[in-house]
Amino acid sequence: MRELLVRYLDAWTPAVLRSHRRATYVETVPDDFATSALRVFGEFADRLTGHQLDVVILGSLTTALTELGAAPGLSLRSVADPADLTVTGPVLAHLDVGAGALDEPTAWRLVASLGPGKAREVLLALPPAAADEVTEYRTRLRAAGLPYAVTVELADDDRRVRLLLFATSSDKHLATFKNELWAADEFAGIRYRDPRDAEHSLVDISLTPQLLPLRRALLDELARRGTCTVADLQHHTLHETIYRPADTVGVLTSAASSGAITREPAKGRLSPRTVVSRRP
């Protein structure tokens, strides 16, 4: 969880500072997660010149956090009651239910209050949930103004599972988060699972992941649509699975070779304009 947060902050921080004068980061785990975030922000001290990055901690500030937050361009403050939280500009909020004092109803109230506005994003960690609950979560995120989301379970060998939701108003940022998701270090025993995958397949973390769950999802989507372009299925991959659009081409190439789908034109490399169909 911490590495995914750090990796995404490494991408989010320079991007938001490049296009905005002021932004806000909200952290609900005051100890190690907040420390990691402040260290990332410290690495962009040169980008903070002439900008303001507000870091809001839900909970108490420690001496160590206060020292890390003393860098120019950073404004560090704590909020005891989530109802008193105020933010300005683009916002990224890490809301972890269970790691700190945040409960689930409060987390969803924060999502509803933080979502409306320009360039708002949340990284929400929850206990595992059934597929219908995950669908409801995505409905809540869309209602909060965060239409683009990925939901992924992190599972270890002891069958402990955490559900991670990343939601944003930018499909470009969704693609960035997914790139970081698969670029994370492969921790021993930690694998991903799509909570909406009917087979509940566990997938090792890798830049070249196992694609069988994506193959099932794309063939199901083709069966529903009948015929569509590669670009259509890349869009589906980005918005409805844990995979990246680039993974789509590998799946479709293999499916065409095995005769599971047809394509037009019949030869050559698959392009976004290539039309594919599911064989009966």
C-alpha cells in the first residue's frame, strides 16, 4: 500500500504543480504513510517554489512530521474532526479505513465532500467486499464526481485481503495510476485480484502480468457487443478492469491466433482501428 502511494505521488506531485499554483494532499494515517508522503514532497522542493502544497493530516502531528513539513512551499496542518476539513485547488486524498482512526461511513462522507471540484482524486483502502458491493462503491464514486476508477484487491499468502479503490475525474490519471500499480515491486506473497473477476484469479505483480482474467473480460465484452474496434476494448480495459490499455493488444493477438475471435483486416499488426468479433 505504501509503495503504491509513493509511486503515484511521484507522478502526481510534479503534474499538479505544473498546472496549478496550489493543491492539497489529505492523509488519514498520521504515522508512516504521512511520513512517506512528506518525503516525496521534499524531493520536489524546486517545483514548490512559487507554489503552495497544503498537507492536511487527520489526526495529531508528531515532531517528526512537523520537521518534514517545514520545507518551503509546504503548509502542514492537522484536523481532528473530518467534518472540519477544508481544501483548496486540486486534491489527492489517501483514505485508509482500518489503518488509522477512520471508519467507513466517515470515509464515504469525505469522498462525497472532496469529490466535487476540479482535479479531485481519492485513494481509498477498505476491507474486502463482494462484487455487488464493489459495483455500489463505483456508483458512489461517480455520484461524487469521480467517474474513472479502478478497484483491486491486494491479497497475501495468509488470505488477508485489502480492497483498494483509486478514483479520479481524469482518465489520463487513471492510466498513470495503473502503470504504477503494475510497476510496483513484487513483494513476496502479495498478489492482485480483480474483485469483479468471476474466477477470483490471483495475479502476480509484474510489468508483464498474467492476462487470463483480462482475456475472459474482453471475450465477455465482445460477446455482449458482437463487433467493435480494438480502441473500444482498450477503453473497456482502462475503465472496467485492473489492466492497462496496452495489455489489450496482447490478449487480442493471442485470441486471434487461437481462433477465438476474428479480425478485419485479417493480417498485419492490430491497431486501434482494427475491428474484432467473437466467434460463435
